[in-house]
Amino acid sequence: MRRMLEKIIQKIVIELFALEQVDFAVDYAKEEKFGDYATNVAMILAKKVGKNPMEIAETLKKELSSLEELSSFLSSFLSKIEIVAPGYINFYLSEKFLQDKVAEINSAKENFGTGEKRNGKTMVEYSQPNTHKEFHIGHLRNVFIGSAMVNILKKGGQDVISANYIGDTGTHIAKCLWGMTKFYKDTNLDAIENKAEFLGKVYAEAVAAIGDKPEYEDEFKQLQKRFDAGDKQLVELWEKTKQWSLDEFQEIYQELGVEFDIYFWESEEEQAGKKMVVDLMKQDFIKESQGAIIADLEDYNLGILVLIRKDGGILYGLKDIPLAIKKFSEYGIDRSIIVVDIRQGLYFKQIFKILELIGFKEKMQHIGYDFVSLKGSETMSSRKGNIIPAKFLMEKMIEKVREKFPETKIEKEVGLGALRFYMLKYSAQSKIEFDMGEAIRLDGATGPYVQYAHARICSILRKAQETNANLVSTDNNSLSLLVHEKEMSLIKELNKFPELVAEVSESYEVHKLPYFAIKLADKFHSFYNACKVIDEENLELTKARLSLIIATRIVLAETLDLIGVSVPEKM
């Protein structure tokens, strides 16, 4: 609706004032008393054409109302257009349009807000855990953002491939293998109960030991050389312990309801990168420097990126370059989106510039997110061994829900939903200090609060079904009775959903979905407190209000589903 109004106004502005494209927006009104949509286009034009903004606003209003081809179109969803000082144009949706919106939602069901099928294909790469390290709280934020992006892009009409890039090679693995052979040589590995936790512990111990004793550094490097050369025993140990990590990852993904269409492996891309070195060295900006191979990007204010260390170690860049090319050549995508923490921002600018300079000019984008920690804890580091394991936090959240709501039978759905919702309600650029107690509150901006609104609607519908089965229908004949200000306010919120889907599909700001869910739950509770839904003295109004809450349930459930939060019918 907003975009439609923008196009109409843009066309009129260009014709009236002989201007090219004018940069303005039609936004939601800040308060409902000022209508549903508002624009400051008149004030923007005033500076360009040297006229009074109120005068310009009145001219635009008159033009909008008089154009024959527009008047019938606008009148189908607007009740009035109003001018407010110092030059705002406010638009009010009509009751009829809003009443019909309830019928539209109930007819479309979960397809309400689904965008038209678009050309092209997008790959979203996210999660990217390293084997031989524990899956931690920061990885959870990545998974929640990435999976929500995949869902919202699909809802917006895009063809999407979800991809995971597993870090199954590198220095961290060699350190873990060294620690196992050094300190746990005689340990019965098969008897270890929590194998992923054991790997994380060994890695942290190895890092600390190598840092304390220089002679251990030499031992580790010797082992790394043997591993890189294909030492049979080390490769067997690597394959065995790698599977421990993969089993752990899969268990977490299953608990979170996350699936990937394709897996990439760092070990494979390392081999592909080695094969590219000769061709890369033909580029002027790829150089040998002090025994290392570097990409000199100083001319582009992007510094230096080391691709191969002087000891021959292959670094991330030489793996990400062939991976990017593979994505487009083998999967026919038109855009690659990579969800990785914000610290890698410069690195991805360097990678994208290298690809551009070698003639690979495809659409690639890095979506960054900031740190996450538990309330009161220090910044995490697997090197320090002070990480917060994902499984620990997931289990702790379920336990917290069980303690607070001992009668519930859906502690997992509520606990994991609360975890996911809390992390997603923050913009990706915000740091998160995760508060378990705050996340499971029923009376705040939380997942359980929104889940409760959905469960409450389901409870009302069950009660109505028991009272009179004929009441629970999507009978459109009674919708004209929906005129109460709380009914209108709730429908106006429902009406925003398709625009939200379209907006987030372009901006990737997935935090806007939880906030919409919170506001929709607020509007529902406000309506329910002011309006009697089941009134046996007024069956037609009861039918209309039940139709309204059915529509609310549909949109609330679809919003939660997009961010991966379960929608319980009872709590």
C-alpha cells in the first residue's frame, strides 16, 4: 500500500513540477489519530521549487482526488486525505477496506503476505561452525538470523538455497589433534560420553599449553606438517573426531528445526584454492612478500590480505575465492548472501574486491552480526575455553521454563522459542547480553508473550466451538459490524504484514518480524480486553469478531513460523 501511494505521488510530482525522481517516502503514521500513512513530500518539494509546503500539499491532495483514473482506485481503500501543518499529507484507510482485509486473510490463510514469484535464485550461507570446537551461543545467533532470512526470502517470492560451510580443516584442528596425541594418547576415545565437549576442552588446553611452552610450538608444527602431508594415523583420528562434531551439529540443527540444502567443506575448498594459485599469481595485486602470498589491496583502502603463510599454510581467503565461484557456476544463483559475524566485515570486502579484480563481478553480500554473551559474562573465546555451549544454553532455557511454569507440557517449545525470539528481536548490529529470566517472561517483549497470545486465541475459538459450532466460521456477511476503534486498530496491524514481508525481503532486517509479532499481540490483547468476543445476545457480531481473531491467529502464526518459533495452541 505504501509503495503504491509512493508511485502515484511520484508520478504526479514529476508531471506537476517538471522534476525528475524525487526522494521521499510514504511512512506509517506515528499515531493513529494522524491516519494510517503519512508523507512529507510537500516539505521536500518546497525546498526544490521555492513554494510554501502547505500550498504544495493542498495541490497534491487536489490532484490525487481529481484524477479520474486514480480517484476510483484511491477511494477503494482510502476514506480521506488530510493536510496537517507544516505540510504533511495524511491518508486514512476506509472501514470497508479494513473489513474486507479480514476476509482476504481468512481466505488466503498462510499464503497471506506471500510475494509474487520472482526471477533469479539466492543462496544464503549461514551457521559455518568449525569442527573440533563446541557449537556456542554466538553460533546460535548466526543460525537464528540465517534461517529467518531463508524463510522470509522464500515468503517474499524468491527461490532460495540454504547452505552451510563447515570448517573441517585449519590450524585449530591441528592444535586439537596435537592436544589429543600429547595429553590423551592412552585415553579410550570411544568411552568418552560428551565427545563434542571433550574436543572443545582439548582445543583450549592445547592452545594454552602451546602458548606457555615454546617447545610445544615446534611439536605442534611438526604434527601439522605430517597432517597436511596425509599421515594415515592423523587423518584417521581427524575423520573420527570430525564426525563427533558433525553429529553434535546435526543434533542441534534438528532441535532447532533447521535444515540445509547444501553443505560446503573447507577441506575441499582448500584443495581448490591450491589449484588456483598459479593463475592468481598472474594478477598484479597478488604478490609474494617475505615468503608469503598476499593480495595487496592498498590501492583500494582495503589493506593486505595474506592468502598463504610463509610456512605454506593456506588461509581462509584462498578457500573463499573458489567457494564463491563454485556457488554461481554450479548452482545457478544470482546472488550470494553470507551471514558471518561483524568482525569479518573488512575481510569480506577484501574477498569481494579480489573476485571483482579477477573478473568475477557477481552479486555478493555479507550480513554481519555483533557479539552475544550471557548477562554478566565476559566476551567468549574458544581459545580461552570460556565459551557458552549452545546445548548448555538450550537445555538451561528448557529447565528455566519448567521451573517457572511447572504445569506446562511444552517446555521445549516455549524455552527454545524464547531463546530464538530474544536473539532475533535485536538488530544484527546490536550486541546482545542474553538474559534467560527476561527471555521467558509472559509480560514483556518476549517469545512466550507472543506464543501466549496465539494460545489464547485458540482457547477462545475452542470455547466458541463448544458454545455453538456455527459461530466459528469465516462468514463475510457480518464483517461490516467491525467498527470499534480496537477492532480497526487490530486490522490495521494485520494489514501491515504483506508490506513487512516485502520490506524485510529487501533489507534483511529480520528483527522487524519479532517486533511486528509483539505489536500484533499487544493489539490483540487490547482488543480482547475492550470487546466481548463471544456474545450469545449478538450472534452476528460474535461471528465477525471470531473471524477477526481467526485472521489474527493466521498472521501471528505465520510471523512466528518465519522466525522459527513454534505456535502452541495451549500453554
